[in-house]
Amino acid sequence: MKLNFNLLCIVYLFIACNTISSSQKKNQLETPENTLFFSKADFKTNKITSDNYTDDFTLHKDQFLNIHFTLKEPLIKSLQKLAPHLTDEQLLDNGNFQFTFLVNDKKVHVENLNKGSGTLDTKTNQLTYILPLIYPEQIDFWSWFMWLKFMKLSGGEDILTEGKHSLTVEVRPYLKDQKLKTGPVLSKGTIKIEVARIKIDENLVPVQKIKTINDWKISKANYNKGKIEALNRKIAEKRFNQINGIVVIKNNELLIEEYFNGANRNSLHDARSVGKSFASTLLGIAIQENYINNEKALLKDFYDLKSFKNYTQKKDSVTLESLLTMSSGFLGDDTNYNSPGNEEKMYPTKNWVNFTLNLPMEKDKKLGVDFTYFTAGVVVLGDIIHKSVPEGLISYTHKKLFKPLGITNYKWQYTPQKVGNTAGGIQLRAIDFAKYGQLYKNKGVWKGKQILNEKWIEKTLSKKVSLTNIGLEHEYYGFLFWNKTYTINKKSYEVSYCSGRGGNKIFIFKDIPFVIVITSSAYDIPNAHSNADKIIQEYILPAVIDDK
């Protein structure tokens, strides 16, 4: 009997051990190789382990959020399964991780990482990943920018409203080989998100009172102050990032003037490529004063193009107009970092004009038709103006534009040759950017004086080049001015505008009596321009059109 009991115990222990081993084996397959974990520790100052893993997070309160996952095999192995016929080099050129963000089980954002996200070593050898998503300051991690795009571009911050939510992150391999292919989920995890109410200074919400100012009469026109206060709240909550100033002019009168984030009326704003439009203005003045014949003048009239590299007869056909409309055909594209003429390749050189004129021409681009955003071409325009007018570009700008407009507070940036930088190197007060915009609204007249030829303004604000080739349907480019149409309550509002990195804008509306300026320093925020559109379309225009 005792023998049978002992035998029974041994059998029981054997079964139990097998059961435990199977369970442990199953857990080992799911954890950590398949499960994605979250942590709330600072990855810079802490060695994060499984003890730091968490299943809850409070947005707007907790400062750090990281994701952790471990693969069974390096990424390259998963890519090989998607396209066995491709070499490893081809796979890594065209594939990477795909991250999917789901809020409350609804897909919100899909990110196909580009080639530059991750190193060759990580893609071919690494198994364990620790990726920061949220950090209290900007960090140079692609995962940090990925979170920013999820929140700002895909509407994550609009979905993650105050209250409780779930956030799921999925990781897959993807490959773009003629068409997009994705592999099975490599890792997946879910965390509970509590969205806390954003605390703000309520004193920042009311519409700001306009102080008396020379050159502007303060408008007594009505507008929907509730809409502007709703906008102010969003700015205070940093839902619209780093907005510095908003100025609205109606019928030549100052209707709204507000400043945020430490800015005030006297602050100079680095509006970046808004400054490009000033090159168009100054060229127009130089033409009306006969220092330059007209916009049809050829580039070869100002430079010995044969003395520069990559000369072709096509360069002889480049006009000032094609530089104004960014359709000159040079091999330069600021939206493509690998482009030979990308502006970031120009800035480190000793001579920006030589850099530009040494560039080859695009064989397939049609001059005056095919738009490519090309900052270097505007630098050349500035150089042409500089050597064509008396005393150079900066002195000419002061005498012919700023002094007549009563603009005294400004700051220039310079090229290596000490020429004013027309790539976007002029800083003004927001209220003075409004003067510049109103000059165009007034068809070149300021205080009864014709500063800029009316016909030049008509040409400048016309739809010279379609932007369809860069994916902007029904949008156009004039002489260094953009053109688009907003639709509000089924009504269309056409506008020409200056635009600079960070969401800086000067809007000149065609058929309604408004000039609107937005200054911003959101230079590294991916949705800065769409924020400006949202501010105009959802807040300012509805407020000023509704005058009740």
C-alpha cells in the first residue's frame, strides 16, 4: 500500500512538473519575445528592467513613456520572408518596422519607418528594443517623433480626451516592393491611459485688449469673441504649439492683436521662409525703377553660366520668373534631403550663389511649369537684386519698402558674402508683417503712396504654377507667394499667403477684407502648417466672418 502511495506521488509530481514546464514554456514564447511592454522611467538616467514595466499611464502628468520589446530574430530575417528574391541591401532600402497605434481598439496612426530610422547594425543584429515615446523635451529619437506624428498629425490628441482610454501598439515588418507588404505582428502591447485635465492659467483665455498704436486705427467691428477665446485656450493648453502672435486686420484697421508664450508687440519674429516673399517685392520695385528690365530677364544676363560647373544650354533659358515661381529646373529640392540642391547642403558652403549655379539641371523638368521647392534659387534672386540696385539689397529694402511702411524695428541674416539672406532671413514684428500683407491687399498703396506697382502685385498673387505635381490639388504658386482656398460652411475663401517653417503665415484674402498674420516658433513640430490651417479655418475665419 505504501509503495502504491509513493508511486502515486511520483506520478503526480511528474505530471505537475510537466504542466509547470509547459506553462513556463508558453510564457517564454509570449514574454518577452511577443509582448510589448511600457515603462514610465527616464531612459537616460535609469537602467530600465522588467521591474519598471507598467500597465497604466497618465497623459499630461507622467513625464516619460517608453516601449520595450524583444524579437525572436533580427528585423532583416522578417524582411527576407516578405521578399526572398531581394538582396539584404534592397530589403533595407525598401523596408523597416511598421508601428500601428490603436486608441480604444480603433486604428489611429500607422508609421512605416523610413530607411534612416535605425542603423544597419540594429536592423541586422538587434533583438531587444527600448524606445522613448514621450519625453519632457525634444530628443533626437525617431520614436519620439513618431509619437509626435501620432498625436499631432493623425489626431491622437483629439481622440485622447479627458478620461480613460486604452492604447495599443503593434510592431510588424513592412516592405515596399512595387506594392506595400506587411508581415505578421512581431510584438504587441496595451496600456491603460488616463488623460488628465490640462491645467492652464485662466488669465490667458480672454481676448487681449489692443493698446493704442501709431499707423493703425483700432477697429470697432464686431466678431465672435467666444471663438477667439476657445483658440486662446487651445494655445494655452499647447494644443497649438509655440504660437507667438496673431494679428487680424479688417478693412485696414486693427481688429485682433494677441501675443503668447512670452512674446509681445515689440518682439521680432523669425518667420523663416516668409522672408522669401520679400525678394519678390524688392524685385518688383527694382523693375519699376528700371534697375532690372523685367521678370523675363535671363539668368545668363547676370552671370557667366559657362564658367560654372554642369553648364548646359538649358541653363541659358532660366528666367527670373522661373526662379520666382520655383520652376527653374535646377536639380534642387528642399523636400528631399538627398537632392544635390537641398538647402541644407547649401548652408555649410562658402558661397551660396556658386553652390546654386554649379548645380546640374533636371532633364525632365519643364521650365516655368514643374514646381519644386528650391530655396537656393531665391538666394540667387537676392544676389541679383543686390548687385543691380544702388547701395545693395539691405539699404534698398530700407529706403524703398521699410521706411515708407514705417517699419523701423527689424533684423537681417546674411549670406557668407554679407548679402541680405532672401532664403528667409528677415525678422519683423508681427504687427509689421501685417503692414506688409496690407500693402498687397491695398494693391501696393500705403497711406496714399504707391510703393509697389499694382500690375506687379496682380502677377505676384496670380496662379502661375499648379502644385498638383507635389500632391497639392487646387493649390498654386505665384511670385514667391502661395495660393489656396479655404471652405467654411460651404463657402469658399481664396487666399494668397507667405509661408515659413514653424507655421508662420501672412494671409491676404482675395474677396473678404482681411489680412491675418500668425507667427510661431514651432520649427520642429510636424503639424505646424496644418495647425495654422486649423487656426484659420476653425477659429479665426469663423470668428471674424460671424460679426455677431
